[in-house]
Amino acid sequence: MGASRVLAPSRTRLGAPVIRIVERLAEIGGRPERSHDDALRQGMLVLASVLITLLSFIWVVTYAVHGHLLSAAIPATYQVLTALGLVVLARTGSFAVFRTTQLVAYLVLPALLQASLGGFVASSGMVLWAIFVPLAALALLGVRHSLGWLLAFFVEVVVLALLDPRLSQHPAGLPAGFVIAFFVLNVMGVTISAYVMLGYFVEQRERARVALEAEQERSERLLLNVLPGAIAERLKRDPGIIAEHYDEVTVLFADLVGFTAQTQVMPPDELVAMLDRIFSAFDQEVDAQSVEKIKTIGDAYMVAGGLPERRPGHVEAVARVALAMRAEIAAIAREPGCEWLAVRIGIDTGTAVAGVIGRRKFIYDLWGDTVNTASRMESHGLPGEIHVTERVAAALGDAFVLRPRGTIAVKSKGPMRTFLLDRERT
């Protein structure tokens, strides 16, 4: 990802003009392979350096007007060093060099300027600008690597304090009003520069956090599209094997009759669009009845009720899903060109084992005789009919209208007494 996209701050907080400037500064010497954090730190330091360079004009002009050319030359030197550093950064992309030279300049030049003006009082506490060094080092290098810069700042302040009696013997002689005004300016300047730098850093961190949360939410949605919610939570807590035995589950298989033949004649985009329309409608019915969509295989659709969380009424819930599926397909089949479409549905209820298989592409699946029997009910069923076992018919009782189909020979099962589900009683 390019740095201009990574570093674009929230336009609702800073204002478009400032943001455009920050984005351009962050691009100086930017490399495509740099990380988000590296780009963030680079843009932050460049911004702070430019701000301090602009503020330095006040000292250059003031000291030059009052005849203190040496003192004026020191902030002017910083301006030149920063300009050259930005040129080198733009050409070489070596941020480490720019970072080190800026930290050294922040540390050394305020001390030299204070010494040239005659100590703490005469210079209006110019060494205050060096406070920027440990703060910037902390943001740029982290706690461990910033400790040396913090120690250097303390040493510098102590040395200036020891030299102050001698330096104060030859003060610059600026008007008292200037000395006070510059003291206020120094305090405000250091505060504003540090605030802007750290504020920019914090804002970018906040944007990164928001982006991370959005990505996590997106990943969560994708995970929930693959696995039931309860299983997804268990898998996040414990990535081990998830398997459980269920005494009572209801399994449904639905297959679109004639769909395979249509794949030879329908344009691919129309075929996929129709399948998406049908399965999306099935998904809504599954959600409405609080049962689980297990998977789709081609034009086959598998549903289970009573898991992963055990619940009463799962047979009735799956029966309602089946009736809604049939009604949806019947409605589509009345449209021009869709007369060929029909659905064959099979349902059984009983015991099953469910669990998650795979490590790269997870799938929640079911195994057992109930699953196999439900599949047989579908394959031995009739177009437009809901074919159920005797166990399902018994569980539904008088709440639904069922028609006996009689005893049929079921592959791998032998003779079975089955029923056709017509409707729910009102």
C-alpha cells in the first residue's frame, strides 16, 4: 500500500488544506516497501522539522536586526540543515540519516544559541527547545532507544546550568520586553511543536486502530459465513479439534431438479445469478427459523436443526424451511424461461456427529446415519415434493399435513415407510 493512502489523516479533524500538506511531506523520500509505522514516524518528523524551520525565521530576523549576527546564524544554520536534509531524504530515501541529524540539531543548536545570548535569562530559556529531543526520540525510536537522548538532554541542561554564571556576565542586552516575549514564545513554540507532532502521531495511531477494528469485524463476518456463531467462538478460544455427538438433530437436503442439464445451455452469468438468487432466498428462510445452513455442493443445499446449540422444535423449524424452499422455487418456476425449475427435498431426524474439519479452509459438517438417510430421502424423492422419514412424520404429529408414500426400497437402507410433507396446519 502506498504511503499516501496509509498516512492520510481523518479529514474531519484537521481540515483538508493541512492534511494535503502533511500528505506531501510524508511522501518525501517515501519507499513503497516501508511499513505503516515507518511511514507514520517519517511524516511526523518531517512535519515537526518544517514547523520549527518556519518558526526559526522569528529568531533569525530579530537577532539580526539587533546586531547579534552570531545568534541569528544559529537558527539560520538549522534552517539550512533541514532544507539540505529534506533534499537528501528525497533523493536517497534514507530516513535514518535525516532522523539522526534532526535530533542532534534539536539538541545542540538551542544550547549554542543560549550560550551566545548569555545564559538562561538573556536567551529566554532557549534550551527549552531541546525538550523536543527526548519526546521525538520516544515517538520515533521507542522507550529503550530514546533513553540515551533523554540522558543527553539532562546532561546538556546541567552543563548549561554550571556555565550560566559565566555566560550571564556577557548578556546579549536585548530589551526586557523582548526577553519576556521570547520566553513566552519559546514555551508556546515548544508546546505547539510537540503537541502537533504527537497529535499527528496519535491521530494516525487512532486511524490504524479503527482500520484494524474494521478489518477484524470483516474477518468476523467472513468467519460467521463459514461457521455457526457458537462454533466460531469455540474455535477462536481453542483451535483444537471440535467434535460433538447429538442425540437429536434434523437434517435437510435440497436439490434443484434439472439444474445440471441447464448448465449446458444457459449462459454462465445467468446460471450463477439464478443459483445465487435461489440460495440467497434459502439463506433467509434458514435464518428466519434459527437453523443452520451447513453447506452447498453444486446445486445441492444442506440444512440442520438442533445444533450446534441443542434446542426444542428443530424438526418443525426444518419442516417450515422445506415448505418455504418449495414455495420459493415454485414462484420462480412461474417466470418465463424458468418452467424447468423444480426442487426435490429430503428430511430425516435422529442422532449425528458434528464438528469442524480442515485447518486452512474450515468447514462445519455432520456425519452419521441421519445424514445419510436424509440424503437418500432427497435422491429417492419426487420433483416438487418434500420426502420425509417415518421418524420425521412422527415428530411433526398433527401440526403438519403429511401424505403416506408407502414403503419404498431405499439404497443402502432397504424397505422404508416414508411420507410427503404437504403443509403446516393453521
